[in-house]
Amino acid sequence: MAHIQQRPSGSFRVEIRRRGFKSLSKTFKTRKAAQEWARKTESELERSVYLDLSEAQSTLFSAILTRYSEEIAPTHKGYRQEQSRCRVVSKGLGKHFLANYQYTIR
């Protein structure tokens, strides 16, 4: 169940606690926006379609490319070229967070 609390600053904080899920919380400027987010998120939790992006919002694409080039690429034939490609792509896209990219799985 969602718990909405008004903060001293005037903003509204929503906290959702469900057994089997980690606690979710978010702050909004209006109570209406807080209620809409709480309703939508609880619905997604019930239908098991909620996607937690908290880790993706704090992970840089360059960190993923670095880990790939160190752990996976050496097992491939032509790994030096693959590592070189990872460095080039990292220079251009490395400063972006993973949550900025949305892909559809087909």
C-alpha cells in the first residue's frame, strides 16, 4: 500500500512497501502526481510488470563497456579489435547512463 506524506518543503513523498519487493519511494511537487505514480506503480507490481531502473540510472555505459572488454572480449577470437571498438564507442557514448536508452525486446 502506498503511503503519501507531505514534506516540510511542501513536496509530497510516496513510499510503497510490498512483501517480496524492495521499498520504493519518490518525491513529487503535487499530491495529484504522487497519487498517480503510486496507483500506476502498485498496478505494475500486482501484474508483475514493474521494472526497477534504479541501478540503470546510476550505471554509466562506459562501465559496462569496460567490464565487457576486460571479462568477455578476451575469450573471443580477434579480441584486440573488439577491445579497440569498445574504447572508441566508450569515448562517444560512455558518459551516458544506461537508463537513458530504452530498447524493445522482439
